[in-house]
Amino acid sequence: MPQAERGQVLTEEQFLRLAAYGEAEQVEPGWNLYSTGDDSYDLFLLLTAEVDIVLEPDHVIYRTLPGDFLGELSLLTGQHVYLTARVVAAGTVVRIDAERLRRALAEQVDIADVLLTAFRDRREAIRSAAGGALEIIGHPDSAATLALRTYVEQLLLPHTFREADSADDDLPAAIVNGSSLRRATPGTLAEALGLTYRPGDRPVDLVVVGAGPAGLAAAVSGASEGLVTVLLDRSGIGGQAAKSARIENYLGFPEGVSGLHLARLAMVQALKFGVRIHAPCAVASLDLSDERRPVVVLENGERIPCRAVIAATGAQYRRLDIPGWARFEKSGCIRYAATESDVRGYENHPVTVVGGANSAGQAALSLAANGAHVDLVIRGHDLKLRMSSYLADRILAHPRIRVHTGGTILELAGDDVLTSIVVESSERLPSRALFCFVGADPVSGWLAGVATADDGFIRTESSLPFQTSAPRVFAVGDLRSGSTKRVATAVGEGASAVSSVHTALAGD
Ligand SMILES: Cc1cc2nc3c(=O)[nH]c(=O)nc-3n(C[C@H](O)[C@H](O)[C@H](O)COP(=O)(O)OP(=O)(O)OC[C@H]3O[C@@H](n4cnc5c(N)ncnc54)[C@H](O)[C@@H]3O)c2cc1C
């Protein structure tokens, strides 16, 4: 029977220090400390008992022994329990509930380091072993399947993927602990997993809307500085940054870093400080009738009263008004991201990228690095006008990338899948997929009544940095009018806005 790869362990002294946060209990063989499907669970320290971690009905993933602790990332995310902890040798355990665990993480930094590293390592280690707890079935190229897979990847959810062998209107489907979810979306899956918004027991100080780099940074700063912080995102985590396989201009990563990796690290950091993260969880509007108590209204009608809101909903790329667009989008031939899974599968095939900023440049290079033949179409005549020169230089030198300047896309051709693209002032370009990064619009529809610039981006010209025209509502990152649309600036703005939040709340 497999034994837990011990990985990170607490020293005896740390173990006892942590045990002081909980209550000792005697347990007997056959008892379940927690079971698949439970809403939540506690952290357990094993003083003398032995416990099997089981994927129901009877697959033992590993055995834990005296001196070990039970738990992984779901302890902090609030996800429904997907494994069972079954006592196999009687003894004593110490139970530490979620609230006390958060206190321990805040007060005992060396213990927090061990637990968080272990939670993350365990999530990685059990992703395949516990994959049976969540199975996704669908056609790999369909946009709906891709959205579902992107969501589970972003949140590091253990799962397996099975390619469907026939067409079926009920796909994609998700099997969650044996129950089937037809036409699954990130929203219905989150509901089944317990990741949608549930009111907590403490009043909320700060709601951060949008979990891209700006929102993640704001949430980490807010929670680490003592604010009860909730972070909401309508899709997953990482925002636009999670769509880039390689960010090279973010400080501290000389070899570049995938946006998804950066976002996952930030998510764990936010959880460590006690941020409650809910995704997908779309915000529909703000109720600002009480100036000192903004209320965030979710799409499902739920209301979250708080003391301040940081809006970090970024920007999104425009769709082009061309016949067939929606059809090719649905079949996965049009993409707005360049993650590792987006750029794979085009080796020796032609693809087109449209757009002249860094996002398009990153996508073109990632596709070419994966063996695709890339046509990059830009409207202007100078690649370096909107693109960082380190990217433009590499593109111009790349043997598998052709640049078409002064180009506008006129037509998409193909039946079920894309075969070619007609570009004004250029030849017909054979193309298996179109990667679209043109004209980012602010995602500001939910901020009705808050002052915007002419282009729709949110203005922040109050005497308090990052405050919008609405008191206690702040805007950061790509959403903010005049911001530099980069990961580093988004992170800096998110973190900085929290000091303005403190100033605004100081008189309460
Ligand atoms: C492919 C690509 C490559 C890139 N490469 C680079 C690079 O190499 N270097 C660089 O510096 N920058 C790069 N960028 C730009 C960079 O990613 C953005 O500037 C940065 O992500 C902006 O961060 P943000 O948090 O302000 O907004 P976003 O990243 O746009 O995040 C906004 C978040 O808000 C959520 N949201 C929107 N509406 C709602 C709502 N109503 N309710 C709840 N949540 C909502 C969205 O789901 C999203 O997760 C790239 C962008 C792309 C697309």
C-alpha cells in the first residue's frame, strides 16, 4: 500500500506549536475524518493514529502516519471534499478548524511555509492519482471544452480528460464524484465543486473584482494588511496574463514565466493570507446608495456589502464583425489566448495572428516555437509602433513568421473548420486557426454611473490615488484610463491601491 511521500514535514517543535491551535480527539479504525462530498473539512495532525487517503470507493492514494498532517489546497479554497480520510490504526489526532488554521498561518510564518508548500506539492502529486474524482469528456477542439479545461487547469483542480468518440449535444460533460453534469460550463462545475460564492461568517472589508494580475495583487496586499478580503472573477484566475505562455518582461524571471504559473503562485499566496477566492463568479453591478457601504451585486442576484471595492476587470479583445466569426469561434478555430494548450497542435500547419501589440507578438512567437507557420497581420505599417522592440526584433528574424503590414481581415473561409483567411492588400492566407488580439475594450459594463474616459476606460482622478468618481470604489490595471497595459504595472497598481483603501476607511 502506498505511503505518503512525506515531502514537507513539520519538526516536532512545529508540530506541537501547531497542535496548540486545535483539540485532541481519540479516533478508531473505520472512522472517516472527512468524506468525499463533505462541504468542507478541518486540518488534522496525527499524533498516534494512522489514516488512509482514499479515492472512493476503495482506491488508497496514500497512507499517513503519526507526525503527518492531512490536507491540501482545498482546505483553503473551500472546495467540496473529493477524497476520504479513513482511520486505519486507532490513536489520537488534533483537529484544527478553518478559522484557527488561518490564524495559525498568519501567526506562525515558518509553519505556514511548510503547510503551503506541502498543500501545493500534494495538489500536484495527487492531480493524476485523484483525477478520477473529476472527469471531463468532450471534443478537444470545441470552444466549450476548451473553456472547461482552461478553468480546471487555472484552479489546479485534479481531473482527467477523455476525448469523446462521437458527436453529442450534451458535451462537454463532467463527472464529479460519480454524478454526471451535462453541457458543463465553468459555472455549473464550480457549483458542483462548491467553489461559487458562499457568504462567510465575517463582515467583508474589501471586495476585489477581477483576479488578473492587478486583482490578485490587490487581494494579497489587502488581506496581508488585515482587511477581510473577497476576490471574485467571472472566469478563473490570471486574467489576460494567464493567456500568455511566456512573459519575459516581468521583474525577477530572466527566463520568462508562464502567466498561468505566476497566477497560480499568486492564488496560493492570496489563500495563505486568508483571501476568499470565488470563480467563476461574475459581478453584475454595484449598489452605491449608501456612500460608506458599497454593495457588490453578483449576476445571480447575491449581494455582498463591504467597505471598499477595487475594480480590476481589465480589458478584453474585440471580436471582428466578419461573417462566420461565431461559427469558427465555436469550433475552436478562433482563439483569444496563447497558452501552452492553445498553441500546441499546429506543427507544420499555417495559422494567422492578428494584432500589433505585445499579446499578438507573444502569440506569434509561441506558435512558431511550437512548429507552426505564422502569418502576423497588423493594421499599421511599423511593427515596433505598439510592440516592445525585443519581441518585434525576434519576430522579424524568425524564419517561420511572415509579417503583413497594412492588413485588414476581410473574410474567413472553410466549412466546419477554418481553412483560409482573406486579408485586404495581401494574398489569401491558408490558415487552420486565427489568433485574435485586436483592440482591447475595457470590461466596465458593471460599473454603470462611474465616470469613464471617452474610450470607456475608468477614470481615477480623485485626490486619493486610484479612487474613481464613486467614493470607496477604486480602479486598477488595464481597466484604468491611462494605465500602461502590462503585467508589472497592473501588479503595482493593485498593491498600491490598498493604501488608498486604508486612507478611505480610516474614518470608519
Ligand atoms: C496573450 C497575451 C500576452 C501578453 N503578454 C504580456 C507580456 O508579455 N508582458 C506584459 O507585461 N503584458 C502582457 N500582456 C498584457 C497583460 O496580460 C495585461 O496588461 C494584464 O493582464 C492586465 O491585468 P489586469 O489584472 O488589469 O486585467 P486582466 O488581466 O484583464 O484581468 C481582468 C480579470 O477580470 C475578470 N472580470 C472581468 N469582468 C468581470 C466581472 N464582471 N466580474 C468578475 N470578474 C470579471 C476577468 O475574467 C479577468 O480575469 C499580455 C496579454 C495577452 C492577452
